[in-house]
Amino acid sequence: MFHYRVSGLTVASEQLLPGLIESGAGDHRSDIHIRRGAVPEALDGVTHAGPSWQLAGNRFLLSIPNVLRMLLIDGREILFEPDPGAAEGDEAIFLSGSGIGILMQQRGRVVLHASAVKVNDHAVLFCGPSGAGKSTLAVALGKLGYPSVADDFCCLTMEDSVAWLEPDGRQHKLWGQAIEALDIADRRLNPIRSSLQKYFVTAPGAVEGPMPVGMVYELHAATPSQPSGIQRPRSIDGAHLVLRNAYRPALIHHFGQRQLYFDAAAALMAGGRIQKFTRAMNFEAVPASLHALEAHWRANGLLAGAA
């Protein structure tokens, strides 16, 4: 049995999950259990379904073609069955990613598709679809001394209209080209899947305990009609920004969580903590992006010093 801590919860897993940070041995009281077993091809009593998933009460069935099927139960358990033709170990990245991410949604967390770093005592999040540069930006900020807080998804809890983020404790995932451009080959670990040239990258520095969210940036690529810059969206746009950057947006409605996400968006917008960050996507522009972020943090009180 392997033991991990993810977003403030303890995880006991029969499957090794590279990319997660191991914790001390747990016991039967772990918050989440991941085990191998027979998984049905379909559920009884299905109320909602998509091309690769089915929802029936507190059970959620997810199929990854040629890799595995997994059954998520009541936000507490993942039962998985690898496909007979799957490469050894390929199921791990889907268990630690989609599996745990959706399980967190089952538990009623606000789960954003985002990476995060620590800026003083606050968490700063970077949202966007795959390929938006979330991990690249977080790793580049790490080289400036901003510790990693989370990668791939961020699980928020709301207390007295304040959004809090628990450190996720997982390694970054970067393509080989990004690793070379950031000059961090010494931190490259194994590929996330046998068929991909995308690798786990160690995230130096340990962050403990929950921290309030200081800023949430949605990443955009600069174009001739949309130049680089940081802009605060309108309130209604901020709500849509949070919804579209949910880890699995389509599930918000089916899990009955729209109000949960709207409340989180309202709290973040009230504090001016949702922004759109437009920047050039080439690696040569990364230093300029970092400079723009630090200037924005100073202007908004997250960093000391003049803007």
C-alpha cells in the first residue's frame, strides 16, 4: 500500500502514483482509498452520461479507452481495472489526475484546472486549458523562489467568503521542450506515460497548511488584437471564468454544484482576485511575463515594494 497526501486529504493506494508526494503510512481511516478490482462496463440507475462516463447516485464510472475503467464512489473510493492491453503503469496518471480530481468534485470542493505558487502567505493560481502554460509559468516562478503549491488542479474550500487552498503536494508535468528552455534537465524524472515525451519534474520547496487565495489568473495567448497585459474582468465574466476553468466543467450541473461555483466566483471577484493574464507564449517571453506578474503583485499588496 502506498500513502499520499493530496489537497489536505490522506490517500491510501494499491497503485504506485508517480508525481504525488508520499506521506507516512496511514491506516484504514484514510480519507481516500484507491484499489484494484473488477469494474462494471455500465452502471445501473444511470441519471446522466457522456461518451466516456456514467453517473448513478454517488457512483461515477469513467472509461479511458485502452487504459482503464474506474469507479468513483461517494467521494471516498476509486476502484480501477486496467485494460488488458494497457502499458504497465499508464493507469497511474489517470488515477492521480482525472480520478482524484473528479473525486474532489464529488466531495463538494471547488476544483479548478490550475497550477499554483505561494507568494508570501497567499496562493496565486494560474488557470487555463491544457497547453496554456500553467505548469511552465509555475516552474519559472519556482526558479525565482516562489514555492509550488499545486499542479494540474486546485481544490478550494470557502470559509466566511474567503477561498482557501490546501497544498496539493505533486510534481509538475512538462514537455521536453519546456524542460530544455527552462534549463531544468537536472529535475526531470520519468515520463508521465510510456508513449509521451512529457515528464514529471520535481518541485523544490515544501509548502504546508492551507493558505488564502491571493489571485486567480486565466491565461491567454497574446495576439495582434489582444496585446499582453493583465485585466480585471466584469463580475459576470468572472463568474463564467471560474465555471469554464472548473476541472470538469460539464459535471458541475450534474453534481448540482453551480451555486457552489458561483459563490466562490463572487467571493473572489469581490476582493479583485480574478484577472485575465494575456502574454506571448514563446519561451523567450517568459522573463517579461514574470516581471509583469511581480509588478501586479506589488500593486495589489501581495509583494512589498513599489510597483
